[in-house]
Amino acid sequence: MFRRCSRRAASAVRPAAITARTFATASSASSSSSSSSSSSPPPAASRPPPPPPPPPPPVSQARSRSHKVVVVGGGTAGMAISHQLLRTGRFTQDDVAIVDPAEWHHYQPGWTLVGGGLKDKEDLRRPMSGLVDPKLRLYADGVASFAPEDNTVTLSRGGDRLTYEHLVVAPGIKVDFASIEGLPEALADEATNVSSVYGYDSVDKTYRTIDRLDRGDAIFTQPAGPIKCAGAPQKVMWLALDHWKRAGLYKPSDPAGSAVRVTFATGMGGMFAVPKYAAKLEELRRERGVEGLFQHDLVSIEGGDKATFARPDGAEKVVRRFDLLHVVPKMGPHAFVRDSPLADKAGFVDVDEHTAQHRRYPNVWSSGDASSLPTSKTAAAVTAQAPVVVGNILRAMDGEAPEAGYDGYTSCPLLTEYGKVLLAEFAYGGEPKETFGDWIGIDQVEPRRSFYHLKKDFFPWVYYESMVKGTWGGPKGWLN
């Protein structure tokens, strides 16, 4: 049974600390004020001499440190690869370094569960420092630049330089809330029914908006272009639809006559990129009476109730009124990756699709969302990528050529209602690669309750218990 928040309780929650600044970078000037005494100053003759000026602050000296492997990014890929390297026994204290400025590590695949009222977001995060093995060196800092010709990474604060024998670039991608005009302001305003499961500060607003809507038009969006977990935009929609159905507000047999009407507006051409699963999801969309707006890319929000969508021709725009809007913003590479010598034309780390080795710098590797690997950007993909990266780094250290071990495997456990999940698993070319189909002969295109418990219960548990520690290999099970 899923957790249901009361409408009264949901409406009472007003996260005053969240503002539009949380979702869009804004520059501001800081000011200081001083108070003056109301008493008159003493005569000049009786005043003590002024104190000497303080000495200038010491000049910060940039330092240089060396590591065998530097891993940029402490997310899913960075954590898995760092700890798998350590577990090989080939590395000692501080041989492997992680660079990441974040205080918290989040299990982001669980944020759709938060949006559906099934989890609390606080339960899905851990302090970054607590996840890093003491034998690894953690730099709580960002990256200013890469100099792959010199095997050097320069850090953001103080300009410290890290030299390496091998570099793994896995910082993820940027979720760009400001890419949609009016979105940061709408997310920060608790009075609007605009939310997104793609940000920690907005994810719990999603369920509050779903729970308090009792009539009107609900729109769920997905942008054109690459995003984290391409199934997540409709996972939230299917849970919301089921919520309204159970509340008597939505009737799939009479969607037009229902109190709540549901639209899926996507910048893509269909429900999913893999034909097998796309056909099933399109079937569900039609059965459940969900309006489909394909090749509709959200570009702006106005007045808290109007959404404007761009069409592929670049000229036509469509304006739709809404009573609830769930937004998936555009995403892309971080600037320090995009503007570096490591990037391809799209701004991602330019690596071979089977070895994860950089195409120009043989001691540079990449995994996860920041890489150019042409597959869906998911945590499941990392379970297959990380062992390939680790194995190939060891081969390179031994003077051997890398092995082409990655076949594009990725997975999307797609919630279709409370209690059921369609477990999509596939490789390059959209070729299904279904774990349970191979094991016990079932067709994973059919939503099942057993898959729901994998998504809701098992995956969050195994992520923190094993995956970030380097001991979980996805379909291959636990790693030795």
C-alpha cells in the first residue's frame, strides 16, 4: 500500500528556504553595514595614535599532488569505479583520488518514488565523506580545467593541481532548470502546481501538487535531447494517474469526462526510444486515455498556469493552459567538461563506445552520464560500464590493449502504476537484453508486481549497501 499524505498536511508545508535562486544561478552583490557611536569623539590632542594597519593576508600557494588514478565525480559512476579499483588490491593509500565538491550523495533513481509519495527524500541521501573508503583521497572541490597533454587536473579553489597516470571523468550532467523560462520561479512558489522530480529541492513538491489537485488539466513533460533516465518523466505521470484514479478523479474509460485530464507532452517522437517497450507504453497511453503531444518541447511557463511548447520547425509554438505541470528540464554537460579538450562536439567526454577509453588521450576514461557512450543515461548502465573501465585501466597499467567489453547495456524500471513496473533492459541498437527473460523465460514488457519491489525496495538497498562500495554488478550480481 502506498503512503498517502493528507491534503491539509500537504498544503500546510511551505518550504520558505526554497527560492528561485535554488533553481537558477543568479549573481548578487553583498553589502555590509556598520553602526556608529552616538557619543562625540574626544578632542584630537587626547586621541591615541591609530593602530598600524594589519599585515596583508598570506598569498595562497597552489599545490601539486600526484595520484595513480584521479576520478572526477563522486556520483554513481565515480563511486563504483573508485571502490572497484581499490578492491583489486593494486592500489594503496591515496593512490586513487576522487574529486567532487558535493556534501551529499543522492540516490537519484529514487526521486520518482518520492514524487509518488512512496519514499522520503532524506532517506535516499548519504554524506559524501561517509561513503568514501579511508584509503581513497577525497578532494571536496570542483574542477577548473583539464590539461590532458600534461596529465593534470586543476581544481577550482586555490588552483591546486593533481597529476595522474590515469584519469576517469564521471561528473554526471547538469540539470538546467533555467533553460525553461519561468521554471525556477514557478518551482520556488509553493502556490503553483509546478514541480519536478529532477531536483532535491523540488522533488517532494511533486507529490503535494498531485495530492491537492482535485480537477483540471495535468501536463507531464519530457524535453528533446539527452536526460538522466529517459523513463522517469512518464513514471511520475503513471503514478499520478493511478493516484487520481483511486481517488475517483480519473476514469480511463471516460478521460474527457473525468475531473482530472492528463497529457504527456514530450519533445521526442514517441513514448520510448526502444521499439519493444515503446509499443507497450503507447498501448497503455491509449488504454488509459492520456493525450499524447509528441515533438512538443517545453520552453516557457507564464503566470503559473500557461505552458509554451516549441515544435520541430522552430516557428510554430503551442500554448496550453494547465492546473498541474510536472517539468523535466533540459540537461547537458557541465561547462568544465564541454569546454575542455576531452569533449566531443556535443560536449560529452569523447570515448570509444565499447572500451570507454578516450579517443585521443589513451589514459583518460569515462563512464556514466558525462560520457559519450550512446546509451540511456542510468545507474543501471554504470553497473555494466564500471567493470569495463576498471579492467581496462588495469590492462593499460600492464601495457596491454583495452578490451571491448561494453555492449551498451542499460535498464529502466518503469513504474506504470502503484504496484507494477515494466522492467526495460536493452543494449546498443535498442536490442532487448532482459535478465529475467534469459533466466526464467518471462517477457519483461509486461508490468509485474515483482519488478515493482525491485524498484521500490531492492534497488535502493543494494545501491548503498553494495554498488557505491564497488561490489554490485547489476545483472551479474555481486562482484568478487
